[in-house]
Amino acid sequence: MYAVEDIVENEEVLDVAKILQGHRIKNIDSLYIASTINAGADYFLTTDAGILKKGMLVQRIRITDPIGFISEVLP
């Protein structure tokens, strides 16, 4: 599913981003992930090795790479 709405920076996004920064996720990356969570997405796709390494620390969304995503959702 593609994005169907724009997410505006708000208190909830900033709060989640601060939690993610506590896991040593970079500021801009934490905002991307927090916005994705706020939008209600199930997955955050990336090829960034640093984010993928820390992805298991994020409970509210599945962080994976595109190949991992395809292997999970296709039979």
C-alpha cells in the first residue's frame, strides 16, 4: 500500500522520535520512522544497514529491507 496521507510533525511524532533516538537512531531517521508509525504503516523499508541493525529494537513497526519484505509478504 502506498502512502495516502501526509504526516505533519506533531507532539506524538516528536515523542516517538525521541524514544528512537534513545536507541541511537539518527535524528532524521528517527523522524522518518516515527512518522511512518504515526501513519499506521506495518512496515518501514530501508537499505540503511544502521537502521536495519537497530530495527529489532522498534516494537511498533517492522523494519526490514525490500528483499526481506517481499519474502515475508509473498507466498
